[in-house]
Amino acid sequence: MLASVLETYESWDLRKVAIPSRSRLYRLDPIGIGTPLVESLTGYISRLAEAHCVNSGVLMEKELATLVNKEFGSANLHRIYNYTTALNGSGVMATDLVQALEKLTLRDDLCFLTLLTWDKLFPSRNLLRSVRAWCPSCYQEWYEKKQLIYEPLLWSLDVVRICPYHHHQLIFECPHCHQKNTTLAWRSRPGYCSKCGEWLGQILSQESANRNALKKNELEQRVWVAKAIGELIAATPYLNDALSSTAIALTLSNWVEQIAKGNIAEFARQINIPRNTVWLWCKGRNLPSLEALINICYSFGVSILSFLTEETNNLSLSRKLVATEVKTTLRTRSKPFNAERVKSYLEVLLTNKESPPLSMEEVARQLGVDRRTIYKHFPDICRAISARYVSYKKDYHKKIIEECCQEVRLVAFELHNQGKYPTESAVSELVSKPGYFRCKKVRLALREANRELDL
């Protein structure tokens, strides 16, 4: 009787269950891997920090400090603000940060948010721009479609100056506080200014759009460049073999043979680059910058991805077609310096009371002339324009600070009337520009308000 009762029960498996490893941080999925608009590593850090309800600086300092044990630190953003662009690049800073983040998130694909795959191909100098850039139309479109707001890696490359989808020039200054953002700041947040906290997805006004308008041939070239770089970034996860710098030397040597019958001097003349520079490239002793390489590819109508990954024999070019395209491109690119035109433009600009005034960087961009060339010919006028711009920036900043101080005072009194203590944290959550609490004068305004309230 007892035996029959025991047989009705199932046996228990007392072996330990295999529990998968748990990550220290959220295993946040990167956006757009395998597409031209793949997310940047610095943008991923901002989203990861937002997912944990902390500032990017706090995440870097509290979680990555022990894993990135180097002088540049990545642990203290205040020390590396001007170098955070390298976190998206191909050097040791990007390598160390990728390894640290992959350890914390248990992901194995974060290297594709940087240029680490191309570390042996492109010199790091002038590869990435030192400040944050963005397309306001992309931000606004994503917001309206309720998509995730993020920072594409494409925007951080110095050679990319236009959005390949909206054909707008990338923006470098916040339209609200008129300040530039570092690539990764303490309060970085995708789609928002890290200085004043305002939304950056506003569509450009007609006046600003007219000011930033490009000529047709220049627009076409910049769009082509942006799309070609996007194609290169999109292909990165699918490359089976490690890319070698010898591929560049071999392909260039092949082009010299096809286009100029092996005459490096003639080839250099056609692409408007010094002969010795081209010779060093063909011998593999130096590497061309990404900008130089993309300009050569544009001249010959070959994508940079094909240039780097296909067999050189498959890139046979029509010598007649190439010669025509190169000459056309050079005529477009190498315009003579018209001193009278430039001087007249500068003098009109100096007497114009337009506000806000333009910086010399923007003036040079509108003229299509290198800023150093303009300074060389008209140093006094350039200094006057720069001084006017600097003076405007100082006055504007002073005005904004005064407005912030007044707003802080009003918010402090409002909180006190509600029976709440007006701490800096509480006030910063209610003011329109919390980023300005980094200014000593704004913090002093709060202290004075508290003294008036006998707190």
C-alpha cells in the first residue's frame, strides 16, 4: 500500500540551475549598427546614463573610474572635456572605454560605435571634430515620430559637414545660448544642449537657412561625401578581414599607373596635391587623411568603401572619363582668391549692424575661402570683426546670466511660499536653464535670496 502511494509523486531534480551572468549596467541596445546612422559611443554613454537616471559625468566617474585606470581618466569629465571626441575615434581612449563598457553591460558590439575598425587606415589628426555637431531636422523628425533620440557617429567626423538626408549643414552652436557643446559633457543628453538644457531640434528659420545655403556644386559634393562616409560606417560590422594600410598604397599605385602611366608627378598635378606627398602615399610610408582620400575618391567617382575593400584590378577607371572629372572638380575647388570681392564683403559686414554678428569662421565659410587666407590679406578688418563678435558673445552671456539670476530668485521665493526649502537641486529642476548653475554668479543669487528669506 505504501509503495503504491510513493509512486504517484514525481522525483525532484536537485541539481543547481545555471543562471546567466548579470550585467552591472543595463544591457542597452545600441542604435543603428550596420546602418549609416549608427550611434556614437559618447551618445551611447549619454543614453545609458539617462536610463540609470544619472548624469553622464556621474556614470563616468562612479562606474568607469575603476575600469579605466589611466591619466586621461575618463573618470573625470572635467579633466577631459576637450578630448572627449577621441572616445569615438580609433585610439587608446576609445579602446579602453569600449572594453570597460562591454564589461559593465556584457555587450560585445560597442566597438562598432567608434572608428576602431579603421585604426590602421586613417591618421587620427583632424579625423574627428572637437565639438558636438547635429542636424536639427533629424532631431525634430525623430521626436515627432516618437523615435529614440540619439547621436549618430557620422556627425562626429570632421569631413562630414552636412546631413545626407535633409541636406542641411550641421549645427555647432546652440540656438538658445549660442555656445558650443563638447562631444561628451557632464550633463550630456541626446537632443538637448549640455550648457543650457534646451531642445536642439528646432527647424532653422528662413534667415538662418539662407545664411547657411550652399552653391549647387558644393552642396552636391558635401552630400556625396556624407553618403560615402555613411556607407563606410554601415559596412564596418560585416567586414570579415582586418583592413591593412597597404591597401591604400596598392590602390593609389594602380591609379597612378592607369591615369598617368606611372607618372606620380602628373597624377599629383591632376589631383592638386604635392608630388612628394603622393609619392609617400604610394610607397606606404605615409597615410592620406580621410579628407584627402575622400576628395580623391569624389574626383574619380569611386566610393571610399570600394577603394578600401575591393581588389585594385576591379577598380579599373576610364582614363578619359577620369581626366574630365578631375579637371572639372579642380576648377570647382581651386577658385582664385578675389581680394577686392573679399575686402568689399568684409567692409560691408563690419559696418552692418546685424545682430547677432558673424564670427570669422562663419564669414570664411560664406565666402568659401580659408580663414587663414583672409587674415593674411586683411588682418585689421578680420581682427575688428572678431572683436565685435567676441564683444557680442560677452554681452549676450552677461544678459543671460542676469536673467538666470532673476529667475533663480523668483523660483526660490516661490518654493519658500510653498513651504519647501529652496536648495540648489530643487531650484535647478524648475528654472529654464539649469546648466547655468555652473556659473558662480547664479549660485550667489540663490544664496542672497536665501539670506533675504532668513534661511
